[in-house]
Amino acid sequence: MKRINYLLLMSSLAVVNFSCDKSTSDEFEDVNGNIETKLISSIDVTSAEDSDEDTKILFSYNADFRLTSIFDGTETTNFVYENGNLSDVTGQGDNGNVEELYDSPYDAFETGHVEEYDDNGNPSVIKFVEYNYDYMTGEEEMVYYTAEISYDDKPNPFYKTTEAAGMIDVMDKVQLNFAVAPQPQEILKAKALFPNNNPSQVVYKNEEGEIEYTINMSYTYDGDYPTTATVSSVSADGGDSETYLTTFTYVGE
């Protein structure tokens, strides 16, 4: 299945201190309880600095409220079902990822692995590789970075939409246990990176533990679900600073 992590806010392993006994749905409900079902119909991202960076993402559903496609204005991801179960994810696009939404210079959620989880089972430290160009040698050197993630005490707003795509069922069948038979790596990574709560900050640090880049997300909520978010992204050297307003709408609104 291609693009299995498309919807997984904080949406892509080495698994450390993770409960392998619970399914994705059981762990989410343990943390958040039985929340109201609200399916995302669109996400509007407006840049305060550059209107060319504005983005609108549309989520489409069938009569049974199964997610059928996601369109970002350029590319479409399609969800294919057989006998009511998700059988394939086709197309390109990656705008369900926080790093893609807000133009982060890193790909921690695509290439990283989880180092730590918080008490709610959220991935709180992700380690990933960056390649820096060495002007003295003319070669790229591999360096390790970390992304430290904090969360609001609110449910992951993508959970029910992910469930409507059949992805929760897929992840529920996966055991993060190296003793079992090999399983698709994309699904293992998606399950390992799936958060139970809504991310509020991502802090990127270099090998020396120095902050390189920060993304802050301040939400306005209607019950458990965000309606808007003010997002500020800033590099430690002050050379790259951006602000976005994100608006969430849901089916029936």
C-alpha cells in the first residue's frame, strides 16, 4: 500500500518503550475516551507572508462515509476498497504531514524512528538523518538530528478521518513485536508514529542538542476538535520565520 502514512498527522523503526499489547484503537480510546465522530472535509492554510504558499486540502467521502480521496490542488491520493476494506492507496501527495503543511526544512516524519514516547503513547522524540554539505571536502556528511514533539490534551483530530479511510483497521492488525512474522514496513512505521493527541510544538535539534528550528501550533477548539490554528515556524538563526493560519472544516458544516 502506497502512502500509508498520508493521513498520519505527525500525521512517518526502532521501537522503544512502546506497549505492543494494545491495538491503535484501544490505545487511542484509553487516552481520549469515546470521542464524537467528526470527519475533516477541508484544511485551509493561509500564509501571512506569501500568498503563493496558501494551500487548500479537500477530503471526499462516499455515501458510507468512507474516505475516497484527498486533493491538495495539484495532486490526488485515492483510497480503494474491496468488500468494505481498504485495499490500496494510490496517487501522490503528502500534505497530511505537518512538516509538509508548514514547509519544514526536515523530513523527520518520513525518515525518522521513534526514540521515546510520552505517557499517553505519543511519539515524543524522533531521531532522523540529515545530509550536510562539507565545503572543505566537497562531500555530504551524515548527521543525526532529533525532533521533540509536545501535545495538547486533546485527541488527534485526524483519528476519525483515518478510521474512515480504513487505516485504523489496518494498523489494529499490526503487532509491533519483532517476534512475529515480517510485516509491511510502511504500516509498522505508520503505527509507531501515530499520535493519540494533537501536536502543539515540534523542536528540531542538531547532534549537539542545539535548537535549529521550531514549529509552534496554537489551536482554537470546539469541544475536542480544532477549528483554527495559528502556526509559527522559526529557525534558530532568525533567517527563516513564517506564520500560517489554518482552518479546519468538517463534514456537515
